[in-house]
Amino acid sequence: MTLTAKALDERVGCLPPSAVPNEPPRRAGGGTNRRRWWLLACVAAVVASALPVVLDDHPVIRVDGLRQLVEFFAAAVAPRVDGGFLALVGASAMTTLAYAVLGTAVSLVIGVVGGVLTSQVWWRADAPARRTRDVVGWSLARVALVVPRGIHEVIWGLGLLIVLGRSPVVAVLAIGIPFGAVTAKVFSELLDEADRAPHDALLAAGARRSSAVLYGLVPSALGDLLSYAFYRLECAIRSATILGLVGTGGLGTELLDSFRALVYHEMWTLLYALILLSALADGWSSLVRTRLSGSRSRRRGSVDGRDPVVAGSVLLAAALVVASVWWVRLDPSVLWSDRSARQASMLAGQVWPLVMVDGGLAELLRLAGVTLAMSVLAMAIAFAVAAVLAVPAAALPQLDRVTASRARRLPVLLAARLTMIVLRAVPPPVWALLALFAFYPGILPGAVALGIYTAGVLGRLMTEVVDNLEGRPLRALSALGASRRQLVWYGVLPAAAPRFAAYSLYRWEVTVRETVVVGVVGAGGLGVLLHHQLNSFHFAQAATIVLTIVLLTLGVDFVSAAVRRSIR
Amino acid sequence: MAGDRVFELRRASVRLGGVDVLSDIDLEIEAGERVALIGPSGAGKTSLIRLLNGTVAATGGRVRALGCDYRVASTRKIRAARRRIGTVHQHFDLVAQLRAVHNVNAGRLGAWPFWKAALSLARPFEVASAEAALRRVGIGDKLRERTGDLSGGEQQRVAIARVLVQEPRVILADEPIASLDPARGREVVDLLFAISDETRTTLVASLHDLDIALGRFDRVVGLRSGRVVVDTSTADVRAADVAELFRTDRDGSS
Amino acid sequence: MWRVARAILLSVVLVSTAACGAGAGGEPGGLRIGAIPDQDPQQLQRMYGVVSDYLHDRLGVQVEYVPVRDYAAAVAQFERGDLDLVFFGGLTGVQARKRVPGAAPVAQRDVDAQFRSVFVANPAAGVEPFTEVGDLARLKGHSFTFGSDTSTSGRLMPQYFLDRAGVSLDDFTGEPGYSGSHDATLKLVESGAYQVGVLSASVWEKRVQEGKVDPTTVREVFRTPTYHDYHWLARPDLDQRLGQGFTDLARDALLSCDGSDDREKQVLDLFAAGGFVAAAAEDYAQIEAVAGQLGLLR
């Protein structure tokens, strides 16, 4: 027995499955009360974060900056389209795609191996006697994956760039390592949730635990993993772009160049390329995932390798991996070169022992506070924007054709979906610059930039939530003659709200990490200081900041998990 | 001689989540015996089977299987013992996503190193003997079928083929026919007995079907509330014992 | 499913074997030159393409221009040994020398001894032009942005002069920005996002010349005294790798580029210089001191 369709759809977010309650079980009295308290706490957090912005002595929005915004958006109708530049954009797009594909491939390898090694079933298996040792081993393996997960791809990129020099391996690993750690978490949970009987049967027949996991569990978790991998491909394209901003090549790097010189019409060509690439990846992954979940529900939890779309996509992905290796001339020998070893030991020597930042613990805590406030504001913005976009973007397949009036609503649906793609295809630093035109420097432009970018990501997940809502109550409402708007207010939103909140809370952790990429906006916080320390080669202090961000992420994860549990 | 004793349980108990699942079980099973485990639902039949193949640990007492004491033996020793114990499950416990040949080969995992197991998924090893095993259970043509696509009866035959290639000294069968219709069930029982005859393996099966238990097996062990209350040769079983075994305390409870 | 998995496994193995084979080619024997990304990369590509050709002819070795997208990355790659000869900015050059002991400045442009930064302000900020360093104190209470945080003209020397005028970063409204580039600084001040900013005088002049500056939205308020900036820096193992005396040959090649033929003219034109002159570590003592003070040297 495998996952329900609903659980699967939650799993395919960039989220570990535990992030989201499968089925909100109704709890009596106490739950509602607790829920109310958490809601109050969330509002309080947002207000506290917004307070410094509101209390500042100037207005929030700068009217005279709107001219620059207009200038930027006006360039959208006249992107640079001469042949030479288009060739460059095409080549860069392929590089970005290649990094994304290879990064995802590496993350899958790390994810499968790491997933097995961090699963409970792996550690508890075998002789029923040894318990403490297994629990300790399992906990250590889990902890070992927390650090790579807590460090943003850009930080990985900067570190690897120092050790490995200018090599495509940097971009591939900068995506592959943190994505691999997340995939490992997801895969370990898939393994732990998979039907354990075949695995136990093999153990009972004397199989070693590696073989038992391989034969008994991996095949049944593989379909979900595949589905997840295709989802991550689209995330990887965005990461490859943001990584380009530290100079690894591809669309991000070209965007950075045009961005530094503020050549708007070039930026737009690049942004169109990015949007197109994201849309294609999005479409492909949705297609594969729909097929996978379709075949799963048809065939009792099995993955049908003979589905032509799925099989073709897997083959195409494999071909893409091969083509990508060729395209970026991936040369892994840099990993074991003397020069890299020397750099690695240099870096290690300068990272340890950690050094407290100038200004001491108080300053570190203040900056952490700023980062936290920015992330809270960003999530509030993201939640609102995403919720507003998700409802019109949903196709509501639960309803019959007439009630849903699909054909008539198609333009609205497409517009909402396209908006979300644009929001998440444009890298946060670009949003940050635009936000700077419209708002005064401080945490607000940073929060707005991260907020609308995150809204693009969240909106997509929320759309899936709406499309996977239980159909019966909605059909009942529409049978009563409810209009679509009534349907939304009385049927969709009440049912979807807890999971909208759960997704947003989960994404909060990611946003905390992402504050490091919007340092441009003078918003301060840990990200800006981190960039300063890296630029002045003060690795010991930089490592302190990275560690602080990891701890902050863990703290946020802990709080958000607590809230998520209580809002079920 | 110890070598002829397949299982030896001394005051073995299993406590799970504060509930006594099995209490003070004393049981010896000699090589070549055919033992039926009977009793009402929840009596502990499945737990006893799992205690015998070592997938459930005794929380008290001692369990020796093929001369190996599960509680103190090394992991290697336990694996070596388990390799000689084949288990057939009520729900087959096959991997639906794999082709039949891999599910049959899974019976060899105890003898194969990991690399061989992994490579075999790409290109199956020892196909001939896997096919022979499937032919022996009557579905030689299903070798390359996806296991999840097979019918229930066919899946149970794949599970038996898996046990066949394992070449066990004892076959444990946990409700092997409870998920099958009566005709299919009888065929599976015939098959198990035929295999037991041919390879002289010990057979321990838990069963709901009293006719089969009393009609085909040599010995009956009756469980009630986690205790052995009947242990006798099928010839000596008294109707009163059986009735006592299945007596309900109150209507509607079990 | 497993058939597909097998195909993937096989192709990945094949490709990685092929990639390893391709990677066994070893280290290139030529000279790798680089530059900090202080301007449009296409412009850099043009400049260093010409310089590469020039150096190739003069030195008789393969010369490869390796583009870098980040100031700190240029230093890191020089340190790692991926770049042999780099045209660094003042600060990055000092950083690189600190991290690669024995690295020597070989040459600078004639204009590099005369570098300046320009403070620009949005007219709405009401800052009148001034000429004394001490008057930078007038910028207190305004919002302010630097350029890239390791730019000599966009960050380091401006902060030095601010410091001399008794202005600390806390005296500005809000935290100072780091726009990332000279052009971004200009745009942000024009838009009013920051009231005051600072950028390289040469970039400012170029933008004014090109007519890209609208005097109603941004104007120059102060020009700093001169300081040394860019210079060519060579790795200490250059002689060892490319032959005894190679560093000297490279220096001579640069110094003798005096515009005596078309290509030399082109080089100097692209570098906006009249010629290259010898550079010594002492020229950058001031930058080194300031950088040390600001904690930018490790």
C-alpha cells in the first residue's frame, strides 16, 4: 500500500512530507483554542517585524522612484533581440538547464544513499536486540544532513568556488549537495512510510539489510521519488540562475552582467528566457507527475514504467544528463586535484576556530533579529499574494465541466499561472533592486523582494492544494446552486486555509536562508555581513554567520513545526 | 540430537506496547514435522510465526531456531539461521513493482552479496532456476510479468517460489490461504505439502481452516490469548478442546 | 521501470568515464590573465583579447583570458593558481598580495596613480557641492550608498575620506547600501533610493560624456584627493612555471607598450591610458593601511 493521492501531492512540493498534515484530523475544543493563540502569535510577529518600517520618519512608498520602475517595465516591450545576443542567451539558457539537470541528478544520488542511511527502517532493522546504538546512529545520520540543508546554494557556491576554482563542478555540487540533503530527508520519509512487509519478509529470510532495503522498500518508494525529482528540476533551474549571480555561468551570470550595467532591455531578454525555461520545466514536471499519480491510483500504488510519457521522460532526462555533461564539459578530476586539496585545507584552517563577529554576540543577535524580521514580513507578503493568485489559478477538476465553466475561465487561469511563473522566475536580487526603487532602504524592500518571489513558489503549491481538495463538499455546494465566488468563500478557502498556512510556515525556513541573496538592498541582517566577511576573506567570521543562519533556520523550523502540528 | 530440533522455545514471551501477546510458550518442533497453528483471531498465531523466524524479539524466555539463540547470537549467525527458514505470508509480502523473477530471486538475497543483488535488478541472475521454481508452482510463464499485475493465487505462488529458491530447512506459513478463495487455497496447501514431501522440509502453518488443519497436518498447536492450550497430534485432538479454543466470552467480542 | 533505470546507469557510467578521460589532459602550460569585473564583461573580453594577443606575440607563450564575475573570486582564483597575471583594483590587489606572499605588482597605468572618487547626490537631498575633505561631514543625516563592497573607488577610499572627515557609517540615515556596481550607485541616487552615493571618477566622467546623466536628478558634490588604484599583479611561481625571468619579461612587455604601432595604440586606448609604468608595493601602502583599518585584509 502506498501513499494516498493527496499525500503524494503534498509531497511533491519542495517540502519534506512531514511539513504538511496529510489529513487535518478534527480535534475537539483545545485545538481550536490553541489555533487561535498561534494565529494571534503570527499576527503579533508580523506586526513586530513591520513596526520599525512603519515607525520610520519617512513614508513607506517613494513616489519619485516609480519613474525608474516604469522605465524598467517599459523595457519589457523592447527586449534586445539581435542575433548575436540571442545566441548568447540561448547558450546561457542551455548552461543553466545543464547545471539544473546535473545538480538534480547528483541530488538524487545523494538523496537515495542519504535517504536510506537516515531512514528509521535502516537503523532499526536486523537483530532485534541492539537498540541504543541504532538510535544513536540514526540521530547522528540525521544531524549530518541538517548542515548541508541549512546552507543556501549560493553559500555552497561561494565556498566551492574557493576550493575548486572556476569549474562547472562548482555549480553542480552547489545545487546537488543541499538539494541532495533535502531529497534524502524526503526519501527517508518515503522509505519509512512505505509498506514494510516485503522488507521484513526478506530480512526474515536472511537477507542483509542493504539488500532487503533495495528489494523490499526502494522499488515502492521510487515512483514518489521520481515524481519529486521532476518537481525539483524546476526548483533547480531557479537555483542555477541564482547561483549564476556568483559567477558560475549561465543565465544568472548574464543577468548579473546586464544588471550591474543596468541595461534593462538586455535584462528583459534574459528574463524572458528564464520565464520560458521555467515554464517548460514546470509543464514537463506537471505532466510527468500527473501521469505518475494517475498510474498510481489506477494500479494500486505502482509505478508504471510502461506509461509512454513517464518512460519517455525518464529516457529524455537521462539523455539530458549525458548532453549536459558534454555541454558544460564537466570534469570531475578537479575534485581530487592537488590544488583543490591545498585550497580545501587552507579554507578549513581559516574557518576553524570560529571567530565571533565584530561587535560580539549582541551584534550577532541584533543582525539575526533583522534577518528574522525580514523573513517574517516576506512570508506575510508571500502568503497574501499567493493565496490571492492560487484561487483563480486552480482548475478545480473536482467539479463537473459545466459548473467549473472551464473554457470561459481559461484566460484567467492561465494569467494567474503565468503571473506565478514570472514571480518565481525572476531572481530575488532583481526583485530587490526594483523594490529599492519603490521603497526606502531598510528591511522592507528586501522583504518585498523575497515575498513576491516566494509568492510565486507558494502560489503553485497552493494551487495544487485547491485542485486536490476533497470533491464532495464542493460538488454539494455547487449542486445547491452556489456561484463560483460563493464556492470559493464557503467551500474552497475554509478547506484549504490550514494547508495554505502549513505550506507557508514550512517555506518560512527556506526564506530565512534566502535572505542572504538580497543583501543588495541595504537591509542589513546576517546576509550583508556575510558578504562583507567573504569579500574580506574573513572566513572564520563568515563561518560564524553561516552557523548562526543554520541555527536560526533550525529554530524557525522548530517553531513552524509546532505551529503546523497545532493547526492541523 | 540438537540438529534434528528445528525450534525450541522455553517460557518465551512477547510483550508489545504493554500487552502480553505471547506468554510462557514452551514448544519444540522436530525436523520433518508438519505443525498447524490454530486459534481465534488475536490469539498470537502470527506473533508466534514471527517469533520463530526472528522478526519479533522475545521479551522474556528463550527462542532457539536451528540451534541459534536469537537473543545472544551474532548478527551473522542469526542471518545464517534465517536463511534456512522460509516464510510464506498471508498477504504474500511481495514487491508489486518488481517483475516476478526478481521477487523469486529475493529468496536468494541471504546468499548473495549486495553488489550481486543490485546488479541482478538490472539483469537478473540465475534466471533458469528462478524459472524452474515458478514452473514447479505452476506459473512458469509469468517469469517476466510485473508481480503487482498477477492475481492473488498467482502472487502466493510467486511467494512460494521465492521460498523454494531459498532452499530452506523449514517453511513457516502465516495464514497462507486466508486471502484466497477455497479452491485456490486448497491448491496452495497441496503445493506446500508436495514441496515439504519432496525436499523433506519441516512445515509450520497457521490456519483458520480447521478441516485442513486437522485433515492434513501431523500435529496441532492451539493458541488462546497468547498461551498454548492445545498441543497434540491431530489424531488425538478432542472436539471439546477445539470448542474451548474458539469459545467466545461474550457475544460480539473476540 | 528497471529497464529504464538500467539504461540510465549505463549511460551515466559511460559519460563519467569519458569525462574523466577528457579531464586527464593536465594543466595548461600557458599564461592565464584575468581582471576584476569592474565593467561590462563584453568590454573586458575585447580589452583582454587584444592584450592576450599582444602578450602572446611578445612572450611567445599561449595566453588565455579567464573572465571572472566577482571581485573576491578574482582574488580567490589568483590564490588558487588558476590565474597568473591579473589586473587588480587597488584593494583586491592588496588583498591578493596578502593572501599570496611573494606576489609582486609588475605595472600600473600612468593614470592609476591619479585615481579619484566622486560623491554624487540627488538634488532633492539639498547637498551643495564642496571641495574640502572635512566638509564630507555635511553628508551626515543623509542616506548613503557605496558601490561594490570591495571596490577601491566605490568603497574603500571613500570610506577612508569619510573617516578623515569624522563621519562614521552610523552617521548616515539607515544602514549604508552596497549597490554592487558604479552604475547601480548612480541609478539608485538618481531614483532617490539613496540621497548620496559614491563612485569612480572615471566611470562618472564617462557617463557624463555619454550624456547618460540627467543633471536634474544627480550631480557631483565632491571629488576626493588622488590615490593609487589598479595594477598588474603576478604570481610568485610564474618564473618556475614558465621559465626563469618570465615575470621580468612580462613586465617589460607591458612597460614597452607605448603606442608605437596600431595594436599598442589599441591596447592603450582600451585601457584609457597613455602607457604602463612600473609599480611597487609601496604605492599601495595607503590602501593597505586603510584596508587593514577597515578589516578588509586577512
